[in-house]
Amino acid sequence: MARLCQILLLRSVPRCSLTLTLTLILFCSCPALGKKKLYIGALFPMSGGWPGGQACLPSAQMALDLVNKRTDILPDYELELIHYDSMCDPGEATKLLYDLLYTEPIKIVLMPGCSSVSTLVAEAARMWNLIVLSYGSSSPALSNRQRFPTFFRTHPSATLHNPTRVQLFQKWKWTKIATIQQTTEVFTSTLDDLEERVREAGIEISVRQSFLTDPAVAVKNLKRQDARIIVGLFYETEARKVFCEVYKEKLYGKKYVWFLIGWYADNWFKIKDASINCTVEQMTEAVEGHVTTEIVMLNPETVRGASKLTSQEFLAQLMSKLGGKNPEETGGFQEAPLAYDAVWALALALNKTVGPLKAKGHRLEDFNYNNRDITVEIYRAMNTSSFEGVSGHVVFDAQGSRMAWTLIEQLQGSGPPADQTVVIEEFRYLSQKLFVSVSVFAGLGILLGIVCLTFNIYNRNVRYIQNSQPYLNNMTAVGCMMALAAVFPLGIDGLHVHRRQFPVVCQFRLWLLGLGFSIAYGSMFTKIWWVHAVFTKKDEKKDKRKHLEPWKLYATVGVLLCIDILSLIIWQILDPLHITVEKFTREAPKGDLDVLIQPLLEHCSSEKMTTWLGVVYGYKGLLLLLGIFLAYETKSISTEKINDHRAVGMAIYNVAVLCMITAPVTMILSSQQDASFAFASLAIVFSVYITLVVLFVPKMRRLITRGEWQSDAQETMKTGSSTNNNDEEKSRQLERENKELQKIIQEKEERVSELRNQLSERQALRSRRRASTITNQNNSSPALTITHSDPRSLAPPPGYPAPTTDLHSHPFANSSSLYQPDSNISRNNCHPSRLQLLYK
């Protein structure tokens, strides 16, 4: 522009008159004179019920300065603001509106603030074909397009608060509320909308009070009718009067909830007001805990919109323009972003109309109160506005109202009471001291398991350890550590993890405990089952099953483990675990009759939890009972193949007893989180400690005290595994030979016993014959002559010595010498030469 002025001046001096030269000099010295001015008539309330102009006027001036500096927005125009203080009073606003309309220059747009003033201005503006754009009006009545056809506002309607209020009432299960309002159209229309919404939600407005200037009587009526949930609708200055009376009537505290408008200054109750006689301390006590609902008026995101400023940069510049004033005591500070975006919405809309008006042969500077065509184009541009402002995304609905988010706040964070009594939900969490104590024991148990596992792996080649099946012992140690690891998720509740992550903790509990039990108990059960199968059966079956291969033992553990894995997978697929909340009887704390505590407890559960637990407990219970039976049956058996089966039996006794007691007790104590956790976790810890100590400590003690790991290890390294196999084969061969000899000896003893009986019978028969012969000799005179027809009849049996007596002696006189158990025939002395007689 400066270069253009120089060229024009150089070319005009020799040719043009003095008048033209002076005109160019004046034009070049004042470049703004080249832009056409568009005037905005504004009413900013600097005092009154809502002194919003204190911050909104500086904010609007900031926006005008930026718009006028932009070359891409209204480059041929300059916006100028003509403003007055309406004091938020419709009477004062009527006089100021007359001055704006009937005083030059012509205003292209009007910008009122308060709802009461905006109602007056917007209703009259249609007669002058004026667009009205408000930055601080929230009255629901202004959404009536038939009554206010040219009205727009960047401040959302007050009815936007009502859906939020109703949802809060429903959330806290309130069925009765009370209201108190200042008698103005904005609050009356807002309350009418609220009454319709709560009726649809099944909520009753039991008390409805209103006042014009003095709220004392209305507050007393609220107290008299025992109102507890109170919605207050009034301006900031009246709010101080209301809460001064609230303090006097003691209508505050935990028994009451006040819902107020959120667009007051932050410390509105601390501002000195000559119309009240309450101190700041009293006002602070009265307003404690009140809830506010307000529109989100500052963009929470760091984005640069149409003004090229972020919301934080805007606040910094506004603070600078306010000159150090306290924002909490500056009226309209929260609505300042709305006033800023209102100017930008107007500028962008006017810029959008330049092209269409030019096509119709109109210009913005041609506007007058009778030119409807320009008003229609401005209306169309405003109605289609959409841009990012410092207050968020700016867009208008069909009624010209701003659409925005609602923010809920509570002073000092006090929890709201209920209609008659407040129900505070309190989750019962596990005692942290108990959790830490049990976790320490579980951690020490895991360390013990690691020591036992390391010891068993290191000494696995020692013969004494080999005879205890070291790989099964390793499984026992690993299973015990997994069971101990399940103690940690057992103690984790909603205090430690988020609600969405709690089902994962439930899965960890189930899988660690289930698989740990299967591995630890399954390996012990396999040992005791093998000993019982081999040493308590008949001889024929015992020989067949005595040489069970080790892989069959591992396969047995694998089968038990697979059953558990399969059942857990089916459980997870068909009926996965999830979090459930158990509610208990409400409790009344001491000292406050209007508060009840609702205790809650989180559980891991599923739809058919009882069925699944019944299946699992039934299967595990049968295994435990069978393990006890097998341990009892094999308690007196001694074998080198599994030299620790007695210790295994003792461990099975302890595990079975603890499990059978713990399972039903924990189900009974499920509602008592501390007792249930203590019982279950300590049962796991004790059973694991007993198992590890009983199985591994005796082995450690024996190897350490006797030093067996040294000689056995060296011998094993020299001979290798083949020597062990040969020794076992020789041992089995000797056992078979010993059994055969025992059978032969038993048969011989039976034959000897039979021969003894025969000899005794013969001896008795011969004695009777001898007696009869003597009798006959005494009765007859001739002597008996014995003739021997065959000398062999008196010969001794083969292999026996001939008798030493006389031939005339009794042939069986020394028959007792045929069998002498002490010298001739015995169990350990069977001479082959004498066996021939036994078999005749």
C-alpha cells in the first residue's frame, strides 16, 4: 500500500490539481479509510444480575482486532463495535435499543448478552430486518423460531442442562425433587422443560417455589416441606441472597443437594454484596457440596481454529487484556470464549455473503433496515456456519442455538446425599496385611521348591535318588510351585486391577491351581498306584506287572494332566469366568441417620458355576480318596524300586485331608473375603510345605550325612547305565531261581511228612502183631519156627545200612533209624542218595 501511494503521488503531482494531491496524501496516510465500515450494535451487561460484559467485552474486542487485520476475511470492510451497558435489565435495554436503532450509523447486526435483554431485542429486531447474535443468552424461549426468526446464539440453551440433571436423578435413584427459581422468563421456561422431562422419567417435583427479589420466604417453605434435592435457577446476584437464607435455615449439609447453574463466577459466593448480611465463611459453608451443570465453553483440545489461536493462547491474551484482574471475580470470564467466537461467526458469515450479494447487485454497505435481501443472505450464511473456535466446534441447530457438551461439577468434591438417605457403594477389599503375609509364605515356598528341584536334578544319577523316580519328583516340585503361584492371583481384587482386567485374573487362578494340583498330586498318585499294583496282587499278575517301564509312569501323569486341561478348556469355551458383584445388607454408620453403606464384593463366577465346581470337586475328590486307600494298602510294603513310597503316602494323607476340608469351607466363607482367602491360601501353603519337606528333606539328609552322592556318583559315571541294567537283570534271575527252590523244598517237606505218617502206621501195626504172636506162644507148647523163604525179605531198603542186630531179632527193631531229621534228611540237607526212597 505504501509503495502504491508513492507511485500515485509521483505521477499525480505534475498533472493533477492540488485537491487531488491532498486527497491522495490523506488516503495514503490513513489506509483504513480505504475500507468500508460495518457497524455492530452490542449490549454488554457490566453490572446487574449477570455482569458478563466484564470479560465478554474485552474478548469481543480481541476478536474484532484480529478480524480487521486479516486480509482473507472481509478485505474491503472494517467491523466496528458500538456498545452500551444494559445492566442485564430489560427496561434499560429498551432505552438503549431505541438509541441504537435511531442513531446513526446503521447497525448491520445486534449483539445482546442477558437472556431477558436478548428476548426484548430479538423480538423487536424482526421489524428492522436485523440479525441478532447473542453470546450469553440461555433462555429456552429464545429457541422459538416463530417468535424470534432472526435470532442466533453461541451460548447453548439452558434446556441442555435438563437431560443431564434427569440422568443424575435416575442414577442416584431419586424420586422426588424440589425447585426454587427467580421469576424471569429464562428460568420459568427452563423449569417448565425440566418439569416435563422429570414427569416422563417418573420423578415428582414435590415443592416448587419462586421469588422476585427476596428469597427468604421461598427458602423457609423449602425447609418446612423437608425438601432434600433442590434445583435452583437464578442469577448470580440472587444466588448470594438465596444461600445467605440457606445458611440461616440450615438447609445445607449431607442431607441436602443443591443443583445450580454453572455459569457463575468461580468464587461468586465470596464476592462482597451489600444486599446480604452473611460472612464469606458462612457462605462458603452453605454452598459446600453443591452440584453444577454447565456447558463446556472452552475447547479442551489443542487445535487452531478460524482465529489461528488455541484455547490456551486465547486465555493468555485475555488475561493480559484484563490487566491482572482476578478471573474468579470477573463476571462473564467463563463465557468470554463464546463472545470471542460470536464475533468470528459474524465475520465469517458476512464474508460468505459478499459473493452472493455481488452476484445480485448488492453490497454489504448498502444495508438498511428496509433491505430484506441482504438480511436473508446473512441469515443463510449464519445458519450454515461451521468452524473450530476457542470454545469448541461452532455450529447452530434449526432454532439457531449452539450445540455443545455438558459438564458436571461439584464444589469441594463432597459426595451427594440421597432423597431421604444416601446409599454409598463400598467395595470390600482384601486386607493388605493378610495378602502380604500370605504372599511372603508363598514366595518362600516357591524358593523351597526351587531348592528341592535343583537338588533332585543335580543328584539324579545317585542310586538312592534313582530308586525314588527322580523325574516324578521333579514333577511334584514343579506342581507345588505352580500351586503356590496361584496364591498371588487369589489375593488380587478390584483394588489392584481394573474391572475389565479382572476376568483375566480369574483365569490365572483357575489354571495355575488346577494344573499345579494335577502335576504335583498326579506324580505322587502314580508312585503309590504302581507300588500297589505290583506288590499287592497275586503272584502271576505280580510277575507280569513288576517290571513296569518308567514311561508308563509318566504317561499316567500325562493322562491326569490332559483330563484337567481338557475340562478347563471346555469350561472356558462354554461358560467363561467373569466378574460378579455380591450385594450385602445396607449398614448405617454412626452419627448420620441419612447415610447408608451398601457393601459390595467382587467374585469370579460363571453362569453354571455350581455345576462346574461339582464336576471338578467330584473328580478330584475321587482321586484323593483313591490315593488315601492306596497309601493305606501299601504302608507295610518295602521295595527298592520306589524307596520313598511311604513318604509319598504321608504326603497324600495331608494333601487329601486339607483339600477335603478346604473346598467346602471356602464355599461357605465365600462372602467373607479375608477368611476365605486366608483359609484357601494357607491350605495351599501348608500342603505344599508338607509335601516338599516329607519328600525331599529326608533324601537331602541321607545324602549329606552318609556322603552317598560321592561314591554312587563316581560308580555310576564309571559303569554307566548298562551296569545298572545288568544288576537289575541278575537280581530278577536270582529271584526266579530262589522261588523255584522254595517250591521244591516245600514239595519235599510235604513228602517227608507223608512218609512219617506211613512209618508211624507201620510201626503201630507191627507192634500189634508182635503182641498177638507172644500171646499165641504162651498158649501153645511147640515153639514157633520162623522160616525165611526169601533172604531179600530181610534186606534193608536201598541206600540204608544193614541192621546190626541178630538175625533172630525183630526185623523192625531199629526202624526208627530210618528217619533222623537232625542228621540225615532236613530242609537244608537233602542228599541225592536218599531222595530215591522219598519218591517210591
